[in-house]
Amino acid sequence: MRMAHAPNSRVLIVEDDVSLASGLALGLAQAGFAVTLCASGEQALVALRRGAMMDAPMRILIVEDDSTLGSGI
């Protein structure tokens, strides 16, 4: 099933398991999403700020539910 989305929709994945994040990113990229991977909450906040400053905000956030990522997201 293919989901409709805006061209070049940006997705931010926050996941510290490289294998899981890479597989998810690959599938989303093949579906036409522009994917940014971050392994920590700090990296994610930098990516979110950068996207906002460039007028290219993330449209979808996928965040690991794990307190080790830190607060702030």
C-alpha cells in the first residue's frame, strides 16, 4: 500500500539502534521521503532547528520511546 504525501516530505528518525534506523530510513526513502537520522535527542534538536532555519521543517517525527535519548523532544 502506498501512502500519499507531499513531494520531498521530510522525516526525522530518532533511534540509537543503527540497524533499525537504517532499515526504516531505507523504506521511507524508497517511498519518496527525505530522511534524516539522529542517534540522540541532542542531534534531533539540532536537525529540527536547522530545518526550521532553512524553511524546510520536518513533517514527520519518528522517536524512540526510551529515556536514554534525553528530554527536550
